[in-house]
Amino acid sequence: MKSGNFTGTETYVLDQELSQIVNVSMALEMPLLLKGEPGTGKTRLAHAVAEGLGMDLIVLNVKSSMKLVDALYHYDTLTRLNDSRFGDSRRDVSNIEEYIRMGKIGQAFTSDRRMVLLIDEIDKADTDFQDDMLDVLDQMEFDITEIDKRVKAEHRPVIIITSNSKKDLSDPFLGRCNFHHIAFPDKELMQRIVDVHFPGINRTLAVNAINMFYRLRALPNIEKKPATRELINWIRALETDPGFNIDELLSGRVPFPGILFKRSEDLKKAKSFSL
């Protein structure tokens, strides 16, 4: 099943290369694996695809201790035990299926509409989880062993997987995904992003704020570089502060550096920065 063409939304600006790989992945019905530094919009892309194509979004936040079955379904043995002990439930205790709850992948498979399934931070999981998950996503089915039932996907979801590269992914995993590295936006793309968030912004403010932002990102030995969301929040603060004057930026002063930098040592460097 193919979806419409995704070109972004009113609040999510992307370049042509990213738009193309999103649409190719949907057409080929293959998972799209995204890498890139924090703040480049990996997770936000899945929300934008769902919004842009009028689809619902299901988010699986991967944890290091997670087992694949947790993402597929959950057998609520505790509730069943309580129901059998106290006998005040409307559920049929002898029917195990009444105590099966779908996990995030199970919800995407059993939905009566095609969904966007975001599998966020897959690199937190171990290799077995990664490879077994892709087996399920390839076959679009899984078994519920407690009731000897096979769940088959009603509609193949649009699958977007993110990784922060904290752990290497296996070759079989990589081979079964399309891949895109989201580079940090250049100044031209960042200007488009700022324009989307601040229609009618003073052009001098926008240009100088963006230039200052990129100079600050280039400071040596920064542990956590400010991302797009920090820039947006910073510009919002500059616009709303009645005491702010554009001359502060032109002179090299950095107003509200704590909006851009969230680590103590980084903040010290920013405060000592001058053009």
C-alpha cells in the first residue's frame, strides 16, 4: 500500500534528499533508519509524516532492558490472578485472550488504518532485539504463544527508526532498512526553519541571531552543542524581552546563554565568548 507524497508540513522543513528517501521508503514499504546528532529532527520527522499524510502515530520508545515481546503484546497475569481470587470482574477468567494487551508494534498491526510507527532510539536495544524485531516487521506477523494465535498486520505501517549511534547496529539490521543521516541544517535551511516558526520576523534580528548561533556551535570543546530547538527558544526570548536591543548581538554579546547551553562548562565558554 502506497501513501501520498510527503514534502514537509507547516512546521517541519526538510531538504529534497530527506523528502525523497521518506517517499521511496514508503513506496518500497521498507523501514527508514535515521541517524544524526540530537536536535536534527529525527524523532520529529515521524510526527511530521503522520501529520502531513493524515495518519495516526504510534511511538515505541526503546529501553535497554526491553524484550521484543514487550513491543508486541503483554499477558496481564496479575490482573487474571486477582480476577480469579476475588471473582468480581466481568472478564471470563478462563479466556486468556481477555488478558492480552497489544504493545506498540501489536497496536500498529491490529489497527484498521495504516499507521506511522516510530521506533525511537533502537541503538539502546541489544542485537537480538534488533534482528528479531526486523523479522517481525518483514513478515508483518507474530505469534501470541499463550493462546496459540497468530497476529497478522491489517495494514503495513510506515516505519521510521531512529538511532543516536550509541551502539553499532548489526549488518543484517542495516541491510533490511533504508538509511539516511540527517545532517545539521546549514544556514540557508535554518533560515527557512526560523521563517516558519517566526513569520514576519525582523530580518536583521533573524540573520544576526542565526550567525551568532553558528559561531557558538563552533566553539571548541563544547560537550552539548545547541540544537534547532534551542535556537527557536532563544529567538523567542529575544523577541519577547522588551529590554533586548539588536546592538547586543552586533557587539558580540550573547543574551540568555542559558537557553542555548545546558551544561555548566559549555555555559562558561559561551559567557566568555566575544566576536
